[in-house]
Amino acid sequence: MSLLDAPIWNDPATWIVLGVSLLFIVVGIVMHRIIMKVVRGPAPPTQGHEDPVPPRE
């Protein structure tokens, strides 16, 4: 009997676990891309403030 003929592949729980695992991987990749896009993007312009930290003399 080979690994592909094993009874585990006929069990619905196996496919549920594999599907949930794949979903977590895809969501993680998408979240990583979104976070990196936000981090690498330009800083938002300050409104009404000249300098948030006054310079030291």
C-alpha cells in the first residue's frame, strides 16, 4: 500500500484540515503584503502643525 492509497485521504476531516491550513497561509500572505505596502508608503502630511518636535538649541 502506498501513501496515496492510505485511508486518511478518504476521511473528510483530512480535507477540512488541509483547507483551513491553506486558508491561513493565504490570509497570512495577503496580510503581509498589505502591511508592507502601508509601511513602505509615504508618511501622511501633517495638518496644521509646523514641527511636532521643537528643535533643541
